[in-house]
Amino acid sequence: MNLWHYFPNFYLVGTLSFLCLIAVDNSNLVVAEISKKTALESFLTTDIELQQEILPTALKTGNTLEKVQQRELFEVEKAAICKLKNMGTFCSEDRDNELHIHTRKLLASRQRSIAGGDSIHISKEVISAPFDFPTTSVQTREDISQQLTPILEGQVTSVSQLKDVQPSDWAFGALQSLIERYGVIAGYPDNTFRGNKAMTRYEFAAALNACLERVNELVAQGTMSSVSQDDLVILQRLQIEFAAELSTLQGRVDKLEAHTSFLEANQFSTTTKLTGLVVLALTGGGFSGDRIIDVTGREITTENPNATLLYRATLDLTTSFSGTDLLTIWMEIGSNGPDDNAAGFLEPSFGSVLDYSAKPPVEQFGLSRLHYTFSPLKDVKVSFGPLIALTDYVDSNSYANVSFSDFSTQALINNYILLPVQGLGGGAAITWNPGDSPFTLRAAYVASTANEPTSSNSSFVPGIFPLGYILYPDARSDRGLFQDPYQGVVELEYAPSNAFKLRLQYTGGSVLNGQFEVLGANLELRLSERVAVFGRYGYGNYKNTAFGDINPSYWMAGIAFPDLFVPGAKSGIAVGQPFIANELGNATQTNIEAFYNFPVSDSIRITPVVQAIVNPANQEDNGTIITGTLRTVFSF
């Protein structure tokens, strides 16, 4: 009799039917072979009809299963033929080859005729069981359809079916088992597949896709034996159930690859990245009282300044030659320096100026950074160059540090007495963070006239803070890399988390042949996702000034409100006294600033800023200065 074996869900192309005749009057086994070719064609005809019925909802099987199963098909054919030979049945090599070739032709024909190209699954029983068909039951086409229905119904046919995959779902456990068994790196950014957290269907599809790629690699490497048949069954069922998500995922990948190819073809350089920044600020202000005088009593003005529109433009070229180094080149141009804004014009000595207006070159396009950074050791970074700034390496703060992003008042974004050499110069900096510990040690050195070989008695020395000319009116600079003006600073940071950071600082150097030493502290503490506090303190010793040896102090404190009203917004209010010294003036200047940085887009930000300066220039005769600024920043 003929036995037609339909295996659940998947079908064995090349199934052989045999008629076993047992002679009662003797013990010899006689096996008569029926037409293998006819049986095979009949089976495939039935198979094609069944596939056409389930085609609208069946998923096209991936290349991995097709490669594995075709190879297993021919292995089964070979095993079956060898089995017949061992039993003494007539089976020539010519007929073996004919069957093998015919099976390939029928398989190719089947794949061309069935849209979707459904693959074939070989069950374990066929490979391992004795070749006498003792256990396999006969199944009709209807039986197979009923068994496939639950799988096919799992496909997504509407948006309402896009629910999360729970850890209790069979698919979750099945994929987790496959990932662990085949060493798949998939899941979340930390390369974990969290077994106790629900996943969206698209997250699940991404992990499934990674698993399919891993199995495909094993097949390509010729290690097909390591992939079990049960796992192939599970993979195919998962492919069917998550067909829509896999298709969408592939579409997104194709789009990203096309976008990446476009960027690579149109990028500025293969090694250099170009970014830019433009700051435009409309500012104005005035003062109460009859006039404004500076710290020496010199009259500055008796009238309120006019409103101004100032600017700053920066082009940043960063180049990496090895992937771990960086050559930085900044080119900048700005408007009329510290005098282009009301605060800087009315109070020029104690850091009331808008910082971004005072730092770049004045009315000329030129270099403002030129340095090279590399890592000679795992935990060490070294930077050196002819144009560096100490503020790029020390005294940073997450809430008060970048004048075009948060606070603008120069005395509030850095410790004013800590960095008297606040401009550009030649030098080097080193950062050491041993073993990614909470401790980071930084050291930096800069000489603002490092490119000048001879001394000068000029009344202007670039790179020092304006107060230096008041402390040391008889200006003299020896110049050179290791001569006046120069400054070295050491900073130790303790940051056990992103929420708390403490920095302790020591600096020393010389400005206009006057020695100084300063101790500083810098603190930031995030109380919640929406509230943070911060502050700085400094105490110094400036020798041989025009006022004798003085010991000025400095402090500032503030509160920040990240993401206020809208995500990505920045806001805060801060107050500080930049130079507390009885020898200078008869009062203590106090600076107050409030701002709100609103993100119009990823590249445009608008920030209203209000400044108040009480007792400007440490003079109680000066009335309070109030200024307002509307700052707009474009980044690209």
C-alpha cells in the first residue's frame, strides 16, 4: 500500500513510497520499489495546491531556512537510497542520480510557480527513525490547514493588533531561548535581551532579525549541524507572526543605508568635520543716577548707551587621523568686542560684559583655536597647540559655563579671579581619569604671548583680564612661551555621578610682571530632573599691585531649571560678586542674571536675558545698571 505522509506545517519534497511484501512461507524480505518519480510529482502537485490556499497569509521563508532545508532534503534522499542498498534492494547508482536530478528540477519548478517561495521543513523523525514508517500517521490537507491556522492568524492585519510582546508570551520565551543558544547580540543598546520587560513588536522584530542573521552566518560557515530542526520550526513561525514588523524594519534599514550612502558621497571630507555657530544679539540698557565711573573713579559716561546689534560667527574644523585623536581649528569673527553691549560698556572691569562678545577677534576673521589632542595612554588625554584657552579644560559647569547657551555674564560663567589669563595663548593641557573612576585630574598651562620672542612695554597685552591693567598700570610683558604673562592651573574633580560634581582648583602665574595665586572650588548638584543648584568660590593673593598686596575673593551661586515648559529648554538665575576687596572701591559689585533658552528647533535657539549690576565697579556712587538682551543662536 502507498503511504502519503503530510508533516505538520512543512512538507518533505522527495518523500518515497514503498510497497512491502512479506513472504509467509520463508524468512526472506522482498521489497518491491514503486515509481519514485511518479510518487514525488504527485506529492508536489498536492503540495502546490495546499500552498496556494494559504498563500495570502503565509510568509516567505528566509534564505537561511531554504539553504538548510534543501541541503537536508538531499541528505534524506541519500540516506533513503543507502537504506535500500543495505536491505539488499535493487537500487543502481544511475537511478540514484536520476532521482536526485529530478528532485532538483521539481523543486525549482515549485519555487517558480508559487509566489512567496515557501520553504520545506524536514522533521527529525524522517532523519532519525528506521526506514519502515512505523510511527508517522497519515494527514490530510485539511489536517495541515487546521494546524497552520493558529500561526497564520498571528499575523498583524490592523493597527489594533500592534500590542507589546509580554514576557509571558510564547514568542518572547522562544526568541530569548534562541538568542541565548546561538550567542546573538541583540536587544537593547547595552546588548541585553531583558527577560522581565515587555517589548514593542518592532523591538521584538529587531531582535528576531538579529537572530535570523546569526543563524544565516552559521549556515554560511558550514556549521549547519549546530542548528536544530526544532529551532528552524520556531524561527519560521516567528517570521510568519512578525511578518509586517520585519518588512517595515527592512524598509527602514534600506532607507538609512541610502541616506548614509548619500552623506558619504556628499560629505565635506572623509577625515574632517565642519560645524558652525552664529550668535546674533539685540541688546540695550541703562543706569540710574547721573553718571557711571570705573573702579579708579574715572568717568565712563553720563548718558545711557544706545541699543546695539552684535554678532559672533564661528567655523569649527575637527579632523581625526586615527579615530582617537583630534585636530581642532576654529575660525571666528565678532563685532566691536566688550564695547558692543551695554553691560560691557558701562562696567568693563569686573566681568559684567557679555562673554561671547569679548572673546573672539574684533572685526576680523581669524583663528581662535588651534590645537591637537591625542591619547598616549588609555586613561590620559593630552592637548597642545599655539592657540588654546584654559576655560576649555578647567572650571567647567553643566549649568553655567557656555555664554551662548546658558548665562552670558562673564563673571558668572567662570571664576573671575581664578583665570586672569583668560584669553588665547600657546600651551598644553592633560586630563587623567584612572580606570573611569570618579576622580579626574586636569592640568593646563598657557602663555598668552607664546609667539613673541622679545619683551614689550606696550600698554596692551593680549589675553589677560581687563582688571589686570588696573592692578598693574605700568604694563610690561617679557613674552615668550615661559615668560609673562603665563598661567598654570591644576584641577581635581570628584564626580560619583552625573548628579553631583565637585572641582577643587589651584592656579598660579604672572600678569604684567605681577605674581598671583588662587584657590578655587566649583560645585554642581542636580536635585531632580527639573531642578539643579550650582556655585563657585575663589580666594586669591595678588602681589605688588597698584593697591599693594591684596587678597580678593569671589563667589557665585545659582539655580537651574532644565526642560522648563518644553523639553530641551534651559533656564536659570544666578547671583555673584566677582571681586571682593576693600582696597578697590568703597562697595562690592553684585551681578545678577536670569535667562530662558527656548529651542525653536534643533539648530535654532532664542534666549531672552536680563542683567542687573548693583554697585558697578565696586562704587556705591554708581546707580544700578539694568540691561536686556535677546540672543539668537544658529548652529549647523
